[in-house]
Amino acid sequence: MHKNRIPEFRATPKSLAEQRADALSEMQSILDKAKEETRPMTDEETNRLDELEKNVSAIDKSMEKEKRALDVLKTAAPVETNDAEPDAEPAQKGDVPESEKRAFLRAVDNLMEKRTGEQNFDMGNNGAIISQSIAQRIITEVKEMCPILAGCTMYAVKGTLKVPVYGNKKIDGVDHNITVGYQTEFNEITADAGAFTSIDLTGYLCGALTLIGRSVITNSEIDAFDFIISEIAKRIALFIEKELLTGSGAANHHCTGALSTTNTINAESISSISADKLIELQAKVPTVFQTNAGWTMHPTTFTALRKLKDSTGQYLLQQAGGITNEFPYTLLGKPVHLSDNMPVVASGAKAILYGDYSGLSVNMRENIEIQALYEKYATQHAIGLVAWFEMDSNITEPDKLAALVMSVTAG
């Protein structure tokens, strides 16, 4: 007999989860009985509780070990005996198993043998065609290429997502909210309250198309899998970044971007930006939201700002030597992000965005559909791969984002 096995549990074929539930139920019964009879527990009951507690602890440890083992088995790449390289490098974190890469490329190769129609591959019903890890690889690469998507508040809801927002309620021109103040004993306290509103996030259909040359797929010197994934990811990333920054809003059946913020500072100039206005813009975001705040601007705007100096003659833009794998500049102590999708300095343009991207909420529906178009581009000796997805976005925490607006007319 194993010393850690409990006779009551060993003799039954129940699962660990069922055994755990039974033990907890018995513990609750012992406690309820003593409470009902308004008496202290007997020595026998106390000893039984101790025994049951040890049983539950042992089961929890066993279940945790089983879970960790299953996680390892799920993430481990299958061992292939036919074509595995004896000196192959171990898979790195985030790599897609070679078997899945080959399955994906075989599917693409098979398309070249067909002559009519089109074929759809859906993440929710893909078999060996588009595996979950391949689809996740696409999303991961998009996030790495698009900082605003990585920093925003993400949801994945298939229906309409209602994000609740609490704030002041205006009645007859008077603001109402929860009020705290000094009170006098025996006098009635006046009740007041704000109001809950909600911002709805649905899902607008979006797509990205890339063409893959047939010669690229058949050329053994080129990693066709990485090429296909990178091309789809780049196209999705550029589109998503533009929509999350400048989206034209729900009225046009589009996403609402961060630049829709009404928390703004006027630059008081059509063509130039002063250091004072940058300081004012940064101050528009409350201190409590400054930790993860940063600047977003067009590359040409950044070039102009590099010449700005403070009152001591120091450049406002500083190289942050400690930052790795990111754009190595800070402005007023906060990181700078560049985007070709940001407006350039011009009359009425929101040229600079400042704040914490998490103030923007995004509903990214998880299902991604990959459609292969092999007939449409046959005359180009290419295969089209189009990625479909649904998303919506809106500002749900307005205080986290602020924008600098260039003047419409010369000041």
C-alpha cells in the first residue's frame, strides 16, 4: 500500500475531481452538524476534518501535476521518424511545429492542382489545414508590428459588447454624482448619484489580401510558410493600426479610433509645434494614467520636434539607451511611437496623440477565415490568400487619451 493513498479514495473508481468534491461535502456536513447542535466539535470530528483536509491537499497537488504534464504534452511538437533532421535545432518559444507548417504548405500545393471553384478554410473548422497555432502566429505578429493593438484593452465577444461607463448625470443643467461631505447627526443625508452609460462594440467585417507566387511556394531555398504568414500579418497590421488611430466611426460602419478623442489642446499654429504645447498636452492626461502613457506621431512630425529645446537648451527628444527592441527616443520622459498612419502637420490635423492606449477598447472576434483564390490569379502565376476578421473599437476611458490639434487658420 502506498503511504500517501487514502483507503476511502483508493477503493473507489471515482475521478480525482469527484473524490475532492466528496471530501469537501463531508467536511461541510461535519461543520453544519456541530453548528446545528450548537456545540463544539468532538475529537473524532476534529480528527476526521484533519484527515479530509490532507486528502484534499493531496488531490490538489496530484491534479496540478497532471495539468502541468498535459500542458507540456499539448505544446510539445510531435516526433517524426521519417524526415526529422538528427541535428535539428530545438524549437524556440513561439515556433510553429514543423508538422503543421508542412500540412499548411501541402494544402496550398493541393490548390495548384485544382482547376475550378474556391475553397474556404475556417479557424473553427480547419482540420489540418489552418491550425490554431498558425492562426495565433498571425495575431502575434500583428501585435508586434502595431503597438496600439498591443496596448489597447482587448475583448473577444461575438455579439454586441456593452462596455459600462459611470460618470456625472446632468439634470436641469446641474451635475449629479456620488457626493461625500460633512454631515450632522440626526439630520437627513441628501442622496445623489451619477449615471451609467454604455459604449457598444460590435464587429465590422475586414479583410486583407496577399498574392503568393507559385514559384515562391515551390522554391526550396525560400521558407514559404514564413513568407505567407509575414505578408498576411503586415497587411492586417497596417490596416488595424490605421483604424485604431484614425477610424471614421460607427456612423460609417467603421471602427472609432483614438484620434476621435475630444480631450484636445490647440497648437495655436498651422505649421509649428511649441515645447509649451507639448507640456500642456501631456498634462491633459491625469497623473494616475501616466505610467503607461506615450507619444504617437508621424515620422515627419518627429523630425520637426527633434529641433525643439527646453529653457536650458536641452533637446526635448532624448535617446533612451536602456530601451531595447523599441524606437529609442523619449519626449518629456515618455516613449515615442511613429506611425505613417498618423496625420501630418497641417491645418486642423490632430498631429500628435498622447496617452495610454488602454483607454481604447477593441472587440476582436477571434475566428479568422483564410480563403485561397487559385483561379482568380492564375494568369499571374500566383495564388491569392485573403484573411477575413471582424473588429470594432471605441474610446472607453476618455481621460487616458489626448491630442494636439493644429489651428485651422493662422493665429
